[in-house]
Amino acid sequence: MKKILRHFALAFCIATVCSPIAVNALEQNDDAAIVRNLDIFNNLYKELNTFYVDTIDVQKNMEIAIAAMLDNIDPYTEYIPAKNQEDFMVISTGEYGGIGSYIMQRKGGGVYISEPYKNSPAAKAGLKPGDHIIMIDNDSVAKWSSDSVSAKLKGQANTKVKVTIARPYATDSIMTFDITREKIKMNPVQFYGVVRGNIGYINLNTFNEHSAEQVKNALLEFKKNPAVKYIALDLRGNGGGLLESAVQIVGMFVPKGTQVLQTKGRVKQNEKTYKTTDEPIDTKIPLAVLIDGGSASSSEITAGSLQDLDRAVVIGSRSFGKGLVQATRPLPFNSLLKVTIAKYYIPSGRLIQELDYSHRNADGSAKRIPDSLTHVFHTANGREVRDGGGITPDIKIDYPEMTRLVYNIIRDNWAFDFATKYASEHATIPAPKDFEITDTIFNAFKSFVNEDKFHYDKVCEDGLKNLKKVAKTEGYMNDSTEAAFAKLEKLLKHDLKHDLDIHRKEISKLLAQEIIKRYYFQAGQIEYSLKSDETIDRAELMFVQPGEYEKILNIGKKSSQKATKPQSKKKAKRA
């Protein structure tokens, strides 16, 4: 289920109301071609199904054909068969019937409990991360896929399901739990609280029907706390969701009636202006919005609008760059088409879409808009901002790339399994803000990692081997080059224990978060990560340094009621 939700989240900026589409007179010229090609396809498929030597899986082949057609349009236009609608609706509603847990399918086979939600039926029953699901009711599921297990675990609220698991590092490893399903409400705000003594911090991980309400509740609580002088809204890794939720959240910080965005599509019904409709909570408190490359769609609407209106300083790395809006259209047999209907333009008039799917490269890939071809727009206070390529932060943070070693540790579940073992041996741990990976814990992890089973992506070693082959082929191998290669081979040879020590800082953060998750769920993970968060550190520095916040936003130097488009409208147009 987690994989499905992540897939949909990035591709999701949905307008919840979809008006019937009237056929444009100019499009009627295409009707004959549509009818002709549908006739060809219908007859081709009939002949294939009738005369092909083997039996054809009709459903599978049709879904492949549809997927191939839609793949040539954009990655956000999708066919959703009836069987997948429930997963799709979870994104917008944040609700489903089930036991309330993330599950994962492991490389070697089997589906495991990854992380029960806090206070969920799974958590209350006693399921833990690392539990191998081997039976559901009377069905053996040890070899099932995660999709099949997820479907089996979900169901109507107040119905019962029996789950049998094998628990690692337990004396009596086989355990059975009788669980009553509930209506699960996925929490878009996993953590909020006061950090650094005076910053009201809100971590928002998606934009669903409950997002605005939960952000509002956090803000109202901060308003009652005299210690809170600043607000940080964290949208890092937030792939988006409902467009209307983004508008509502922006409306909490700007005057009622402020224009947040416009949508422009092929048909007039999809051209719409979105303005805030409620009274704001606070239009003056200094505000930082945190973004990264995983911030997309509704996250970019929120960050970009607040940037254009000079209501917030955006901190982090450049966002994903999705400026497209989708809506759902009903299809026969309870299926749906999620289709891109419009592009959205934030208050300055800029479109932040990075990829042009209508004009592709020779290899079929979507064209990127180079920085040299982007256009200058202006914020409400006259600051320069650019279209294309997402939201560029006002304060840039260079997030380090994950090392290959750490990637291998995550991919092959070494940290996950160690945390499972650690939790089996420790009933409690300190609070997230006090927990640390000590020498004892780190050395235990080093001993836990089996060098014989650890799979290295030996990029350097493999590259050197290939270079050596080429050198031999080209006739460059002699005693001196052999000696040079031997020296390089020695220098580049992996030493796992040594490499673990070199990357201890990064690995320790990973281990801590995996361990904390066993005791304090996602909220604990987030709280721990904030202890050494460079982006939060930079936000704090900006807030407390006299005049920096006002300087960045150009406050007091130029004022206007709205962000402005480029003087040359012709130049700003995009085909």
C-alpha cells in the first residue's frame, strides 16, 4: 500500500470538481479520425483475439494498450480500473477501512509489517515492525505480493480479521492476532511542536481533505503559546494532493480574497481563479516554508504563492516542478480516467512546470526548460522570480547526496532488521530529543552486519576492472601500468567495517530513526531529525538575525496589492 500511495502522491494535484466538457467546434474536425481509428482498433483486437494461436488475457492486454497510449501524454494522466479506485481515493480523503499499518514486500519474498500507525488497530493489537505476515484468516499468504496482502487486510470498519505472523528474535515466534478493522484516517500532520524555543514547526506530508484542518489546529495552538514568535511549514518530501487544500492553507496567512492561482486549460470550463475564502489566522508572523526536490504539485502551489505574495521565505532546494492539474472523468464499469486538464499559474503569473510533454526529444523523453529560456516575473514587493523548473528557494540549502553504502544499508534492510532486533531487547528508550546512537549501539550494528551477505554496489571496483580490460585491448598494459592498477585495486578495495566507521554520522541518523520509529512512530522520527536539521538551523538564523527576514522579502522598499507579471506579455507566453 505504501508503494501505491507514494506513486499517486507525486502525480496528484486534483481539482475536486470536474465540470462536464463541452465539445469545442474546432475539435469536431477530429471526430472522423477518432471514429476511424477506434474502428481499426476494435477490428484489430477482434481478429487478434479470434485467430491468435494462444489464448489472450483480454483484461491484461487492454490495460497494457491503455497504459501505452497514456504513457505518450504525461505521467499524471492515468487509467484507474475499478479494482484500484480505493487506493486512489485514499489520497484525496485520507481514509480507508483496515488495520492501519504500512507493509512492505522484501526482496527475498514475503510481506512484512513496516510501520503500524500510532493508535491504529494494528498497533493496539501488538503488531510490530519486522513481523512477517504468514496467514490472514484461513489463507496462507507467505508468498503473496504486498498488493494482495494489503487487499486482504483492508475491509469495512468493525469487521474482524485474524493475522498470523512470524516475529524475529522472539522465543515464541508464531503469533496470532484478532484485529477489528477501523476507519483509518491518515494523518497529514505527523508532527507539530515548538522547536528551537520559539519556532512553531508543522510537518505536512500530503494535501488531503484533512490537511487544512490539521494545519489550522496547529496554528491556533501556536497562537495561544506566547513563546512562539515564528512559523516553519515543512513541505519537504510532500508530493502534493488536493489543490483546494493548498489554497486553504495559503489563506491562513494572507488576507481574505487574495488570489492564489489561476488554472488555464484547453476548454473554457477548466479556466478558474482560486482566491482565499476564509479570514486568515495570522498575516504578520514571520513564516518560513521548507522545500526540496520531493516537494511537488500542491506543495509548490503553497510555497510558490506565499513566495510570490512575499508572505514567506522559502528555504531548501529547488522543488520538483509540476504545474499541471488533474481531474477525474468517469468511465464504464466503475473505472476512472485521471486526466491533466489544465496548467496552474501562481500569483506572479508564472508557470512552474519543468517538463514539456507536448514537445519531446528525439528519444521520446520530455523536454526540460533550460534556465536560459525561463522568464522573469515579480513578487508583490518587486523581487525577481522565474517560471519553469519548480520553485527556487530564497535561501538555498545543498542537501548531501546519499552515499552508496547507506543506500545499500537501506535497500537490503540492514538498518531495519537491526532496529527490529534492538527493540526486541529493549523495552524502552529515551525520548526522541534525548536518544543518541552510542558507541555500544553502533558497534553492535557493525557486528550485526554480515560481511559475507552484505551486497556492495562495487562501482569503483567494476569500473577499474573494465578499464583494465580496455587497457589490455588497446595494448597499454606493461609492468608500470600493471603496478599502477595493482595500487589502485588496493586503494579501492572495500573494507566494510572501515567504511561503516567513515560514514558513522550518516548511518547513526538512519539507525536512530529506525529505532525511534519502534517506540514513538513517525512523530518521533521527525522530532529526532530536527535536532540536527540544517534547514531548520538556517530558518532560525534568519528569524533571529535583525532585519534579515525583512531584507529577503524586500519589505518596506516596495509594496503593492498583488504580484505582477512581466512587462512583456508576449515574451512570457509559452507554446
